[in-house]
Amino acid sequence: MNQIHAPQDSAQGPRGIYFSRVFQKPVRLAGDGRKLGPACDIAFALEEPFPRAVGIYIDHGWGMPSEFVPWDRVVDLSDQGLIVKAPESGDHYPPFQDQPGWILADKHLMGRTILDIDDRKTEVVNDVLLRADECGYYLAAVDASFNGFLRKWGLNRLTTLIREDLIPWKFVQPLSLEDAITSDRLQLSVTKEQLHDLPKEDLADALEELTGQDQEALFSALEPKKAAETLSETEPRVQRQIIASLRQERAQNILARLSTPQLVDLLSVLPHEDAEEMLALLPNDRHRRVRALLSEREATARDFMSPEYLTVPLDLTVAQARSMVRQSGLGYSGISYLYAEGLDGRLLGAVDARLLLVSEDSTRMEDLMASPAVAAEADDTREDLEALFGKYHFRMIPVVDPEDRILGVIRYNDIMRGPGPRPKA
């Protein structure tokens, strides 16, 4: 990607570059500073999820041919104008030629009336916001506030007095050039009332794509029940961002509509201080239940271990192993597997106890064992243990120390369905 230097003052804002900042500003060549002409427009290619800037349109007027500077030739943006690399050949860039699927910021967006899907007037587009990523610049939102007009006339100092009204491009229906030429209207792809009917998964996807005030604006438009459903579907990063922006009353309304497991999932990904603040908003009885479950989430393999297991040497026969099982006094749950150890006490493999019923008496454990044995470490979290059981579907998993010596075992039911950690032996 060509590195473009953008203006860094308050008029730009922290979220991107406004089209009004470069509109009609001079375009100059890097090096000798020769002026090509004014930046009359920016062309975007309509792509998903956002239109991509493809070039600068320069209109010389007076019957002179236009010029079109590909976006990858732009090296600097500022209040004084744009700096671009010289044409690869000749003194001028080729004339602008319309392309299918392109849209122009000034010609097709600025000053257009925005309608909702029922054709009711909402706002007028006064500016266009561009943002940058690793692939270049894209059209992120339209600004329906009066700030675009102020920026256009150089009255940037007054923009701090008026709140922006940014409408993410995701909610502005994309236009073809043919439609834009014959119409002076843009249309919202969704109204605030319709947000209630959108699937929570789609809303979660939208929240994950948006950032900052755009993200806050979309989430704030959701009524509490829909907000709770959507929040539970978003990824942890977005959950943390949204929770950090919620007012106390709004947070209480949303938390009240989450199930206890959803609350535990949500609070478990928040920083400790944020989780404590959210817990304080819950009624006392629910506070106690959620905290107890959170504490369980924080438990490690060491808290779930049982001492009821059998280890066998590699050369033990099936007949000898049956005798050992009978003499152990352990119930079936304690002998789901026999764990084969080496002379140094290290875990080498596991033998399914059911094989003792169908194998010859003289068969040795070494011939029956599965190796290496799947094992947990003492500091593994409950989430780690759930992942192990979910992946391997064992009825029991041993816990080992750093030298691979068995410390205890953990049973499937104690992790996947059990109410909490077992007492330590």
C-alpha cells in the first residue's frame, strides 16, 4: 500500500479524513510542486463492505480535458492540497473515464437527501468520511450534520460546536451511477424501527465491523431486549468495547435480560474492574449466583482432580490387571482407564478398562495402551479442560506435573455437566 500522510489537526478528527478537507484543493506534483489543477472529486469503486477510493478527478474547465490520478499515486493530503507522484509517462494524467460500479463523492453524494425505506426525508449529506486501512482508503460514512458545510468554507473552528451526525455506509443503500444520475436521493438500507426485526447475528456482525461512535450509535438504537441478544452474539473484543461505553441505567436494563450463563460468559471476558462494576448492578441473589459461577470458571485442573485412579506397569498382564482392579475397591467411574507408567513414574499411555474384558490373559498393558496419553496440566483452566473433553471425548483425563507424573484425574461429568469443582483430596 502507498503510505499517504493525512492532516493531523482537530478538523480531521480521530476517525478519518473528510472529503470537504480536500475538495477543490490544488493537486501538485511531488518534487517540483507543479500544480495540476483542483481536486474536484474522488471516485470510489462500489465494493463490499465499503466503497474503495480509486482516484482523484481533476477538472480544468474551459474545454480542457480532465485528468484522473489513480489513488495509488497520492502521497499526501493536507489543507494546502494533495501531493501526487508524476505521471508514469508524459506531463499529464489521462482524462477521467467513467467505469461501471464507480461513484463520485461530490457528484453523487454531497447535498443528496437521505430517505428511509418508506421514502420519508431524514437528512441531507453534507460531507463524506474516508477511513484508511492496510488496503487504502474507503468510504466509511456520510455526515448529515452542518459541520460538512462549515468545513467546506474553512470554518473548521466552529465544527466543535455542532455534533456530527454520521451514518455508516453499511446503512446507506449503495447506488449505481445510472441511479445517481437520475435521482437526487439516497436511501437508508434500514430504519431504526427495522433494527428490531434484524437477526441478532446480523446485528452482531455489523457491530464487529463498526468502531467508535458508529458502533455506539448502532447499539444505542437497540431496545434493551434486542441489545442483550445482540451483545451475547458479539465477539469478546466488541463486548468489552460496548460495555465500556454504557451508562449505568442502560447497562442494568441489558444485564437484566441476559440469562445467567450469558452473564457468566460476558463477565468472564471483561477486565476485572469492569466485571466488578457490572456485578454490582445485579440484584443480590443473582449477584451471588453469577459470582459463584465466575469463581468456578476461574478454577483450575487442580481444583477438579480426584485421587481415584489406577496406574499399572508396562509389563503387567491382563490377568494381573483384572486382579488389581478387583482389589482396588474403586467403582466403575474410577477405573474407566488404567494409566501405564514407566520405571521413573512418568505417564506413558492409557488403557481402556473395557479391553480387560476382551483381551487374552497373557496380553501385556504395553500392547493395549494408547500412547501418548492425553493429559491436562495442573494450572489448566476450566475452559481448557472443556476443550480437551470436547475434542477427545474421553470419560476421564489425567492431570500431570511438569515431569509427566500423574497428580490425579478429572472426569467428564465434573467438567461438562457438573455444578462445580470437586473437593480437593
